[in-house]
Amino acid sequence: MVPVIFLTGLMTLAIQLATEFLASFLFSLIVVGSNLATSGLSADQMTALLQTTSYLEEYAVFYTVIDYFIQALVSVFTSVFHVGSTLLCLNLACGNPIQMQDIFYGFRVQFRKSLSISAAFVAVSQLYLIPLQLLQHEVQSSTDITRILTMLCLLLLGIAIYLPLYLAISQAYLLLLDFPDRSGKDLLKLSVHLMRGHKLRLFSLQLSFLPLMLLAFFSMGIGNLWLTPYMDVAYAFFFLNLMRSRA
């Protein structure tokens, strides 16, 4: 599983870096186009201006919105890898053989449904990610304690709404592998139904990994190569136990 996690992380990082470059390039084109249309500068003059001035600071909000939107779309796409890693972990938990190519299962077999489920997870994650971004911006650019505390309260509220929603839909990827004939919407609904009365159990399981996550953090993230598959297999066992209890 360690090579699989490493390969997935490498591909995800490559896609994110390529997207960052694309976002910056698109932004530059938009800035150049709008300024050429309004200022009358030649293309060479505009190129020189972009090279000598900090245009990202001038259009910081605009750039941030474009970049955030593109990164959210990329997260939806790269999250499809989670279907393949879930399949590998479920096979490990069931004692079945695993194959490296299974990491691409979400792209090869169930791409549309995998994409819709990934979009649901990314959308739910915005409940705390957007307030977190706003809080970071206020901390870096403002000395107004009231505004910072407001953003902090907004973040805590977002987390409070995010957690139960995330826990409710947390089994969707696993259910996709068990019920491949059902739609993404039905799988999300089934996960919500399945997790009724069990969200606290899963949350407690997640909290039990905190000491190991701290160790992985102090290892400069290298420990995640072993911790991530360990956690994912534990979640697979949780799912199997959940399904047996519902049988």
C-alpha cells in the first residue's frame, strides 16, 4: 500500500502544480486582455509592465477567487483516486488480492458516479475551508481583533456543520463498490441512512488516530505513507462491521 499512496500523492501533486501554473497563466491573459482594451498599451509594453510590477497584489482578490475555484474543481477530479484506494483497502480487509491498477478504478469503471460523490465531499468541505481561508487572510492583513474573532467564530460554526455532514456521507465511496448499479445521489442517501446512530463511533475512531497523526507531522509528513493506508484499512473494517450489523 505504501507505493500506492506515494504514487497517488505524486500524481495529485503534479496535477495541482500544473493547475496552479494554468491559473496564473489564465489570470495573466485576463489582465493583459483587459488592460490592452482600456489602456491602449501595446502587447510588448503590457508584457514589460507585468514583468516589472506586482500585478498579483493589485488584483489579489480577483486572482484568489479564480485560483480557489480552479483548485476546487481539481480537488473534485483528484478525489476520484480515493475510490481506487478504497477498493484496495476493502480488498485488504476482506483478504482478497490487490492490484496496483485498482488505484484507477474510479476513472476506468465508475467515473461519473465517482465524480459526483467527490463533488459532494468537496462541497461539504467548503463549509470549513472558506472560513479558514478568510481567517488566515484576516490574521495576515488585519489587526482588527473583532474581525479576527468573527472569522474564528465563523470557522467554528463551519466545522460544527461540516462534521456531522461529512460523517453522514462518509461511506459513499465504499457503498459505490458494493452497489455499483446505484446512482451517486442514491449512494449518498444510503450512506446517510447507514450512518444514523453510528457517526459518533466513526468520529471516535478518527480521534484515536490523532497521536499517530502528530508523529507523522513531526516526521515531515513521511509517516503519512504508512499512516494513511493504516487509517483507510481501519475505515474499511468499520464499514464491514457496519454492514454486518445492518444485515
